[in-house]
Amino acid sequence: MESSQPPVSSSHLDPTSDSDSDSGDELGPHLTVTQEEQLKVESQVADIYRCLVGVSLHRQSLVLELQRDRHIEYLTKGLNQLGHTFQVLDANRPWLCYWILHSYSLLGEAVDSELEGRVVDFLSRCQDKEGGYAGGPGQMPHLATTYAAVNTLVTLGTERALSSINRKGMYNFLLSMKESLGGFRMHQLGEIDARSCYCAISIASLLNILDTELVRGVGDYIASCQTYEGGIGGEPHSEAHGGYTFCGLAAMMLIDEVEKLDLPFLINWVVSRQGIELGFQGRANKLVDGCYSFWQGAALALTQKLAPLAKEVSEEQSTIHATRDYSDLGIEFLRRCNQTGPLYHHLALQQYIILCSQILEGGFRDKPGKHRDYYHTCYCLSGLSICQYSCMRDGDLRPSTSDVLGPYSNMLEQVHPLYNVVLDKFYTAHKFFSRSSF
Amino acid sequence: MHGRPRKATKQEDPAAAAAKSARLRELQSQLLHFHHNRIYTKEAVSVSSKLLEINPEIYTGWNYRKLAFQHNLKEVSDTDTDTDTETIKSAIEDELRMVEVALRRNPKSYGAWYHRKWILGQKLVLANFDHEFRLLDMLLKADARNFHGWNYRRFIARLKDVSEEEELKFTMDMINTNFSNYSAWHNRSMLLSKLLRKKAKGFHEEESILSDEFELVRQALFTDPSDQSGWFYHLWLLDQTSTPHKPHLVSSWPSDKLNIEISAQFKEKCERFPIIFCFNQQVDGVNLATVTINSKLVSSEHITWKPLSANNSRKSKIWVGFLENFNKYCDNSEGLSVEISVHCCESIVHSEFVMKLSHMDHQGKNGDGFEELFLWDCPKSQEINPYLVSYDPWRLRVERVEEDAKWHLDTLSAEIALFKEMSECDEDSKFVKLTLTRLLGAHNSIKSGGSAYFEEILKLYDDLIKLDAPHYRYYRDERSLVLLDQMTSSKDSLVEYCSRCENSSFSCINPQLCINFSGLNLTRIGFVERLLWVQILDLSHNNLTSLLGLEALQLLVCLNLSHNQIMSFTALEPIKSLQSLKVLDLSFNEIGSHPVDTTRYLCSSPLSHSCNVTETMEELARENIKIGDFWEAILLFESLQLAQLDMQGNPVTNERFRVLVEKVIPCLKWLDGKPVR
């Protein structure tokens, strides 16, 4: 969409200046709990945005600055904590590694080799001898923690990190998680949903071990999770949800079966999730949440690359399908130019992330009033990067200043939206894993 | 990934924290020890309980318990048969209690919810469903949008075989508590879908159910028009009301009972005659096995069928079959009579037509046409009607409207009246306006003719473009479709856009009837099913960026796309399949405005394509033209047999490009209005 106009100013958001707001109090008892919470958030956000009204450009740019040093401090604190408590067995350690190290690399920070060594050692101890990564040493391998571990190692990007992955074992693990009907189980005797499918497909694609055996039936399963709203739910009959919509769409693109989804319908649902608060909500009539800047924003970034191609349907193609080569879909994706501009208000979303989700002392949060955490830090930064690069035209090397809200120094590293790893790291990994099939 | 446990926000004193993590560490290592050594004693299992109580996210713990459960169960059944049921029952109760404790700690724990499903899903004993529903009530009260809870509710209802009617009541209670709870509305739509599908035979039931639902959602919408939940539900209801359950045929070429007069030229020039079926929904399986042909001369082997769609799922709304070498059969005096039946979508689609050689052949013209330049300035003519009479793509629609439509129309009319009232009260609500356009559109799709709401819808889209600028492209696209619907809605309205081309002669069925849709601000194409017979189409001076849909117009000979916003050769993909296309005007577009059209990388190399470019490539190399810079253009032009092409006014055109075009299209006679060679 055209997005040259400035983000919505606070006056639009102020419930007290709204035309029918004077009836607000009398209406009070009629409001549902959901509506009351929504109004509360709207007014909090409006208060924050008021700081942009009537101030000089210089002042605006100060207010909109990304607190890089503070964020790095906050992340480093987390890393050190990780160092001390690596022994504590938790079921999600690889996630913490990924959230922190990916945020680090989005901010352009390098990791020293001592820390890198510790992380690789730790993840190696999480790696099951039969393949796949567990939430901690000795636990069972799990698709979500495997995704986090693989993305972490790709983010580290060194020979040591990349070669520590047992790809043969990984392939067997993924195959053993596969259900006959097409979906993947999260772990042995575990649940099946669109998320597990994405994790499996993303891992296999990054490691260049994706084949027809793993792909079989996945597209049909994900397609069965798309609801009449347009988005994708966790499992058939569930309501559409931003996280699963990203997972489903990205997986479909990685296996080149995106045509099984109703795309216009999907886009229509996702774009409508950006609300008056300028951020995204995760589901219909839920409150805004900074992490959906990535889930919903990246889903739209993916659709920007989809050309309305009328593919020739030929017998030839269906026979090719039997021995399909999936190894270059991730890199082909990057070679395609954006077919449209951003399908959401990319400056507005940056405004929400910087003013409402950013905590000046470092870290990001869901929304004003909530606490910071590493999950939201990772996905707010990822979403911010997606926004900044959303207007890139073919041949552009970096975004133009008008597409980066605030000072140009706010610019983050670019991510590969199919995997959510920084682009340079993706290229390194792609090259590394293209060398051999196993 | 969202909803994973976050760190405790409460600051504990360091000593307590250290003690706690020491305890955790101890329990974890014990659990892993038991797990790896397959120790499933009571004491061992209780360690996992303690651990999961503190952290329900430890999925290895849940898994260990599943293995322990199976192991201990097997042991019981091996030794003692009498106490079976009691032991099993108490083992199950232990597991359920464990899960409950975990869920109280973290109501979004994937592992805990799944463990509960796993235990009950084995149906070893009759579950205490009252308890399950109480637990659900409690959890959904704490968080009415917890999708784990709703998923579990659907699971339990299926397990107990609770009737959908009963579950509907529950969604009603939830909606009454908080009508903004979209999860409740969503579950309601899922339940109703099942109910309606089951009772598809008793139509009256469905109608009254849907009427009640309209009434219900209306209350929510009128209470607060800015609340999203009701609008989504309304959209679902509208879909139930306006979309037919089964796929059906919307149009075909040749249409049923059509007598086609074919000119001698057409007969000679055209080796394959296209037969097209358009359905309202995507269908699959139009092939040799499902098509039967009744004809003296032709049998089903003479026709190959393929779906015309933008994807490779082998499903499509539009199917085309090519009658190969059809000119052989047309020579006899009775003509070629064909009756085709397709056994498809639970019913039989039928078409019967006769092809005959025309007696009134165009005199004085010889050669293979296009000796003269084809010009687009066709004068309007009054003698158009007779040509249109023969082909009637509208009849099928009228037939369908007569059955079962009354309730749908009444319901839609009532809704329309209400929303008009609402829109008068609140002029700036985009939800109200958008829903109104959808209602009016749904009404139009069922009922054609004089009462159609085209003008109103167009006006509403104009309003929406102003009101909701960020989404203006969407509205512009929708507006284009409404406009096309209006123009093609009946023979009378289409005549307004017809003219006769007198300035050339070429192989033709409907003598030189031109459809002129120029200068209408169109951004996309639709309703092609009503234009299957069109041979000359003028779409110039619009805002088209995509040509999706044009692939259906298999009879097109002349196509004018000048003065649009087409940006690349890739966007021209849909016209690649138009085998009869001879005249193509692409002048004054934006083709080549990107320095490099990288969509070409979608195919790894030009050589991987099936087209045979080697000879041409050598020639081009001699002219010092890099094929890599132009190969999407080459692929396009190689697949067409153009006689006349206009490309001027595009960034891509230069002298080298002209040389390339002349080489790639050997049959080309006119380029940019000038004769070739």
C-alpha cells in the first residue's frame, strides 16, 4: 500500500477526543471485558504517541532512537546468566540461546570465540545421539528446540558451529517425527500442529536435507489448518492465529506448495490485524502485542515476493515432482524481487515497536505495562528489521532513509524471513551445507 | 512459540533461588536417570510429578510418564485380571490429577494439554466428563481466549459424542458473558458448519438456523459496531448464505445448443478447437475417464483436457479441452455435431453444439489475414445484436436463480435494509460500508437483472477509498470486479461496449465483434466466464498490473493492453496460453522499468525450459544481443504466433530489442505500426 503518509498521530487515538467518547462513561457498564481492556491499551498508546506531537524533527528523532547500547547490555546480561546456569536443566535452553544470539546479530554485534565455544559445546550436549536437539542435555529431542538450536548455530556461523550438527541423524530424527498423514509430531508421542511442520521443514531446508519423503503430505495438512477467516490455525478447526499463519505460509513456500492456500484471503486477514495502536494483534479481537510485528509482519513480507504467476500445469511437472530438488528454494526466494510495496503500514509498525515495545533500559516487551523478556526482544527486533527492509526494490543495497523510522542508525541487519536468521548468516550456512548432501 | 514460559518476574532472594535451582537440578537428573534406565516404580514416577509441578514445560517428563503408564498397565494385565479396571482407573486418575496441577501453573502448556488428550484418547475407561467440563469452565473463565482450552473442548465433545446443538448452547453462554470473545464465535461457526453439512438434505432447517444467527450477530454488531468479533462471524454467515454448496457449471464454450458458423479461414488456420467449461468453484478430474462424447465423428480420445489455473494443484475453475485436427470433421454438409457430458462434482455437466462452415465467407480477401495493419478504432454499430444472440452465457445463471433462491434473497434483502439504516447513522464506519458492499454483491451474485445494485456498490467503494486510504488498492480491485460484473451482466449491458471492426479480415467465428473496456480504471480482470467467446478485446487505458484471468479467453485473436501499468514480461504469463492470439498491443506500459527482472530466476536457467531457442540464440549472438537480458521476453514471444505487435513506449524497447523481436517471431508482419522487413 502507499505508505508515504506519516503514522497516525496521537489525536486519532485519543479516546477522549473521539466524537462519541463523551458517552464513554455511561456506556461503561455495557462494555465487554475485552472492550475495556482494548480501550485501556488504546489510551496508554495514545499517551505515548503524544510525545511526537508538535515537537521538532530533531527531538522526534531523539525520541525514536533505538537504544542499541542498552539492548546489548540487557542481552549480555542474559548471556552471562546463561553461562552460570547452563547446568540447570530446563526444557527451553536452546530457545534462550536463539532469542539472545539472534537479537545480538540483528544489532550487528559479533560474538567472541570463547562464548561461541561455550554455546556450541552446550548445544552439542543437547544434541541427541540419534539426531535432533533436546531442551537440555539428556532430554528427548524436540522439534521446536531443534529449530532453535539449528538457528542458533547458523547465527554463530562458524565452521565449528555448523559442523557440530549431525545432519544424517537429523534427517532420521525428522523422518521419525513424521506422521503418515503428513504432519510432524513435536517429539516422540507428542502433539502435531502447524508449528511443528514449520520447524521440521525450516530445519531440513537450512541444512539442505529436505526431500520428497519429508515433504509428502505436509502441504495438505497445513492447507487443512487455514480457516474461513483467511489465516491459519494451529490444527484443523482452530481459529486463525498470527504465529501459525507465519509458520504455515513459510513452510508452504519452503516446499513450493503455496498455491494450496487461499492467498488473497490470507493476506486480507493478516493486513487487517494491524490496528489503531499501529502494532499487530495475533488473533481477531485480541490486544496488540509486539511479537506479532514479526509473525504477522514477516508473513506479509513473504507474500510480497509472491508473483501472481500462472504456472503451466503439465504432465512433465508432476513427474518432476517425484524427485523434486528443494535445496535452492531458500536462495531462490532472495533472488525474487518484491512484487509490491509493503502490504501494511511499515512506518507505523516501527513507531509501535520503538515507542511502545522498546524499554529504554534495554529489551522489548509485549505492550506498555508489561515486562521485558528475551522472547519479545527477539521478535520485536526481527519485526523491526522486516519493516525497515520492506520497501527494498530490486538492486537496492540498503533501505532508503525514509523507510527507516527515527535516525538512520536505527537500521538493523536484514533477516531471511523464511527462517528468521540474519541474511549473511544464511548465505554462509547455505554455502556450507551445499557442499555435500550429508 | 509464543506462550512459552517466561522468566519469573518476581525477584527472589538469591539464596532461595539457588536452593530452588539446586532442587530442580536434583529432580531433573533423577528423572533422566529413571528415563534412560526405564525405571517405572511408584517412587520414580513421583519424582516426575514433583518436577512437572514446578515446570510443566519439561516434555521429557510427560513422555516418561506416558512410557511408565504403558509399562505399568502392561504389567497389570499380565498378572492380575480381576483388579484390572480399578488399577487402570486409579492410574488414569493419577495422570489427570498431575495434568490439572500443571495446567493451574501454566494454562498454555502444550505438553500438559497433550498428555491429557493422550490419556483420555485411549478410551481405557469411561471418562468422568462432568469433571472435564468443569475443568474447562474454570480454565476458560480464567482466559476465555485460551486456544488450547478451545481445542481441548472440541476434543472432549467429540470423545463424549456431545451433540453439536449442546455445544452451541455453550458458545451462546460464552457470547452472552462477553460478546467480544471471538473464540466463542469461531467455535459456533465450526459447530454450525458441521450441523448444516449433516442436514444438507433438509433445507428448511438450514434456513431457519441461519436466520436466527443473523438475528444474533445483529445484536452484537448494533451494540458496538467497532467490535471485530461480530464482523467476522457475519462474514461467515454471509458466505453460508450466498455460496452454493456444490460446484456447478457457470458457463461453457461452445454454450449448450449453439450452432457455430465457422469461416473457411478459421477452419484452415485453426488446428485445435477449444472447448471450455467454467465452474463456480475449483473442481478436479475433468479427463478421459469422466468425459463422454456423443458424436458421429469425434470421440473422447480426440480431446485432451487441462485445467487453466494459476497453480499446479490440478484443480481449477476453468477447464479447457482441445479438439485436435477439428478441420477434418467440418467438411460434411451436416456439420460436426458434438454432445459432451462431464461427470463431475456429483452431477453431470452437459453441452451440445453443432459446428458448420459458414456460407457467407468474406469475399475478396485472400492470404492468411493481417496483410493489412489491424487498427483499433472500431466504430460503434447497431447491427451487433444478431451476433450476440447466438451465444448466451447468461442463460445458465438465470436457470439456477429460479431454484432455492427465495430465502437467500429475502435474507440478504433484510440484512441490506438494516445495514443501510446503520450506515446512515454512522457514516464513517468502514466495517458497515464494507459489509454493505459484500451484502449487495452477494445479492447481485444470486439475482441478476434490473434490480442489481451495481451503482450503489461502486459508490460505496468510492467512499471506502476515501475513508480507508491504506487499503485503497484492495477497494480498487474490488471496484474493478463490480464494474466488470455490471458491464457483462446481461446482453443489453454488454452491447454498450461492443463495436464492429471492419478494417481487417482474419479467421473468425463472431465476425469482428470487438469488446471495448478501455479507459475504465480497471486494476484487475474478472468475469471472464461471460467472455469466453470474445475474439477482439480492448483493455487499453486502464491501470492493469496483472492479467490473471485472461488465460480463459482461448479464442482471443486481437488484444489491446496499451496504456496500462504492466511492469514485466512475467506479468504477461497468462496470455502465453492464448494460441490463437495474432495482434497484441503492449505499447505505453512499464515493461522493463525494473533494471533487472529477477523473477526470471524462478527458473534456474533459460535452458532448463522446454522451448527450443538454440537456433535463434545463435542468430542473436551474431547480432551481439545477450540472450540472458531478454529471455523472459523470448519465452513469451516464442510461445505465441503473433502477426502484429506494438511495444513502443516501454522502457525495454530500443533498437536491439526490435532486432530481437523480429528474430524471435518469424511470422511477425507488423511491429510498432511498421511492416517487418
